[in-house]
Amino acid sequence: MSCHGAGSEDSLGAVSSRRGARAEVREPLSVLLVGNPNVGKSTLFNSLTGARQQVTNAPGTTVELQVGAWRQARAGAPVRLIDLPGTYSLLARSPDERVAAEAVAGTSPLGKPDLAVVLVEAAALGRSLYLLAQVAQKGCPLVVALTMTDVAASRGIPVDADRLSEVLGVPVVAVDPRTGAGVTALTRTVEAALTAPGTVRGIEPVADDSEGADVAAGLARAEALFGWVDDVTHQLAAPEPQARTASDRVDAVLLRPWVGIPVFLAVAWLLFQLATSLAAPLMDAVANFVAGPMSDVARFLVPGPAWLQGFVVDGLLAGVGTVLSFAPLMAVMFLAIALLEDCGYLARAAFVADRAMRALGLDGRAVLPLVVGFGCNLPALAATRTLPHARQRLLTGLLVPYASCTARLTVYLLLASIFFPENAGTAIFLMYVASVALIVLGGLALRRTAFRDLKQEPFVLVLPAYQRPRVRALLLSAWLRTRGFVSKAGRVIMVTLAVVWVLLAIPVTGGHAVGDVPVQDSLYGSTAQAIAPALAPAGFGEWHSAAALVTGFVAKEVVVGSFAQTYAVEEPSDPTQAGDLGAQMRATFEETSGGHAAAAAAAFMVFVLAYTPCVATLAEQKRLFGARWTVGAMVVQLAVAWGLAVAVFQVGRLL
């Protein structure tokens, strides 16, 4: 089972005939982008497809793929370009490598590819040629895109594309994905190769069913490939001695722990600030615009009964406002992460943080999403895309919600100022200590259960050369990923908020009209009253608290507003000055806890820390990892939150 070309069951004539038939009905031709990590593959994909692309998961997996239309290709039919996960080998040891290997072999649900564009890094020729040889062994026609020729030249090891093409026997085009140089030539070369594919000189196709069946045979094939790589490199012009580059001189200092760790902490702090200080005003501006002018226009355009206006404005439009208000945050974080990745620092940060993440079965790249999570869980999930393997991304994505985001801080401030006025700072600090403990213990528990298959492997990381980021490429990357969040996760957010409005609008007692009902008399209030008894062992089994926690499922920062709404008092502008709200909450907690209000408040804070994150985060989890993992994580988070809250209250009331 191989893709089109030498070694397949169809002859080349039959393949050409089929391609002709496909062109008549304009079925898209399939072209794969294959390459090592950090070789410029995604940047080239963005340059070739522009905005005509979508991010999706490989069928049946959490492995992310980018699929788009090749804009300039004129091959007689549309060309579908698929950006495969970066990999060093097609001998699959992870879900990402398995997706890449099956796509190249034509055995995946993606179908059989018509061509593979293999990116070869000029500055790391041997490593890239080994992957190229494996692609050729699958019998897949290919074209070589030679990248980072400027980096290779600066190191004194220039690679000539024409000479490499002569040695390999297939077309080689030098491209710079960051500037777009060579992209047009690559497009024309691919068009020609789709009609007249060539084969790599010196590589014989290997049947998939025999691969890996015999260890000795597999070792012999690997040794033969390494021999072929050596032969190719020797046929090229002998390289001059490698020069010490500017990147080498910077790394000689930056990778030392006494420099690297403070620099990493400074970068992490900057990301935290971006997620809070910079993005927050943008989010507020968008939210105020939707709640103000847009809502006024909607009320004018939607005549009729009050409940219909309420559903449109407070249900649907509020959902739109929530989605759009998160868009600036996501755009800022996508841009920041892409900047760190493009300039080459992200790999250095992973190197510095690697030792700290080893205990969780993750490498250093996982520390970035977890740090960002303390600003906001939503962009932290987006940051998991920097991890190399799907299982690592999934494990990190399940731990991110335990990072105590700034939205939870509002709740901590309210509770701490009411119940621990003399030690509010200490109480809040302990919540962040508990958050770190939950991440560590949760990671250890997952490693011993659902992620037992996540093997501890040596951390092998290729440090790319430092490069000057390209603004256009960064903006395009941020735009595409933000658009993906708005279009996919946004649907879940809007539906959820519409359902919440319906629950608040439907009365369960007489004397109220739909859309004009006090919270306690609504279906929402009755739901909170039904949930309240389950919270009694934690010391806050009363409907006001239950309603606040249900509202917190939508967004943690509105827990304070929910308390104010259900108590029918004005929401405090400063959570540390609770006023009437504080007095009523203290009275309620005293009653429900049997006189142990402080213990109940501590339990409530722990519950807020550990239970289900906001609906926007859940929507992003579903988009990245699928519904099964998202629902399973929700159940576990609720169980952990309830168990910890009960333990804190039961122990606290004895002290």
C-alpha cells in the first residue's frame, strides 16, 4: 500500500489517466507538506494558501492538521495542500508521526496523495535527507523545497539547489518561506511534477506490510538509508569548516541556567502581562460596544414582545459579544507565541525549562502553556500547539484548567476580604500554591492512568538559528488561528449562553412573564436549588452559592455579579469592599456551615479553583481535543472540586 508512483499497483500510465479524469471533473489533487519540525513548513503553507485554509484534526485523532487550497497552482484541477505534523522519521512512535506516516503511505482517511513536497533544511542536510529517503521508500512522488540556505551559507556550508537536484534525480527548488522567495518557482515545479512525477535516485520502494516485521531487516534498511544519506552528502561540494555564528555566541550565554532561567521568567511574565494588562482593555472595549450601540440597534430592529427582544439582545447578542471580546485576547496571544517561535527563542525556553517538566512526563515546551494559564486558560490551550506530539498536547491541555486564571482572582478577592480580612493576602497566595499542587498532582495521576503510554524519552531538540520575525507571516498566522477560534469555539459559547438565558427567562412559579422573572423564581433558580443539597457537605449548600457556581461555568468573573444579582444588591466595583453583599454572604455562610463560615468560604474558593473552567475554555478544548476528552475532563474536575471542597470544610471546621 503506497501512494502514486513507483512501487504502486497501478502503472504510471494508469495513474496519469486517472489524473486526467480527475482534472475533467475538477476533483482536487492532494499535495502533502512533509518536513522536520522548525524547518519552515507552516510558514510555507501560509505563503502558498493565504487565508484559504482551515485547521482541523486528523480523523479519529487529536493531531492538528492544516488544509488549504494552493492559490497559484494551475494543474488542471484544484490542488489541496495538507500540512502534516513535523517529524524526524516515518517510523511512528507517536500519534503525530503515525498520522504523517499513514498520510505519506496513502493509508489514512486523507486518501492517497498525488505528490509530497519535502522540505529539506540546508543547514541540517543529513537529518532532512533521512526523512526524504523514507518518503521515497513509500513510493510517493516528491519535490524538494530547500529551505534555510542563508543560514547554511552563514555557517560556511552552502548547498546548491541545482547540484542537489542532479544528485537526487528529483526537482529541488530553493525557497525562503518567510519572504516568499522561490514560492512561484516551487508552484511551477509542482505543477510539472503532478503530470510527470520522478523518483529519487538510489531509493527502492519498500512494501508497508513488510516494514517493521523483522527487527534485523528494519535495522538493515535504516543502515542502508544512512549510507544513502552519506553518499548524497559526499557527492555534493565538500563543505568548508563550520563557522561560529551569532546564534552560537548568544546561546553560549543564554542557555546557562543563571542567565536562561531569569530570561525565561521575564518572557513568561511578559506573556502574563499581555494576557491581562494589554488584552483586557481591548476585551472591555469590544464587550462595551456590543452591550451598548449594537444592543441598542438590535432592540430597534427587533420589535415585538419583550421576551423576543431579551432573547436576541441578552441571549444571542450577548453570546456574540462574549466571543468577540475573547478574540483580541486570542489574537494577542497567538501573535506573541508565533513571534517567540519564529524568532527562535521558544526552543531555548523549552531547553531551559525541560528539567522542571520531566516529572510530569513532558518536556520543557509544556511550561509555556501552563504559565500562560495563570493569565487565562483560553490562550494557554492555544499555546499547546507548540508541543511536538499530540499526547503531550492533550496531557498539557487537561492540566491547563488547574492553572488559576485572573478571572478566579476576582472571586478570591471577594471571599478573602469578607471572611479573612486580616489575612486576605495569605489566603489568596495559598490558592496559587494549591493551583500549582493540583497541576503537579494531576499530572502525576494522569501519567499513571490514562497516559501510561506516554514514554519518557530523551529530550532531543534542534535549536533553530535566531531570525528576524516577518510581520506579514506573523499577522497571517494570528489571523487564521483567531478566525478558527471564533468560527468553531464561538458556536459552543453562543449556544451555551443562549441556553442560560432561556433558563433565566422561564418562570417556574406563577405571576411572572417570560423574560421578566426574579432569579429565584426562574428555571435557573430552581436548578440551583436542586443542586444546593449536593454542596451541603462543603458548607455552602444554599441556592445563592449554587447559582453563582453555575454562572461561573459561563465565566468565572461573573460569580461576584451573580451573588449580587441573587441577593438583589449592587455589585461592588471593588471586590475588597463588599459592603451589603459581604454582610449577606457572611450571614448565609454562617447559617449553611453551622457557624464555621471561614471554613466554608475556604472550601468555596477551592471549589472555584478546581471545578470546570469557563465555557470559552471548554469550547477550545472541544475544538482541539474532541468532545470525549472535554466531557471526561469536566466530570473529573467537578469530582475533584467537590472532594477537595468537602475535605477543606470538614477539616477546617475542626480547627
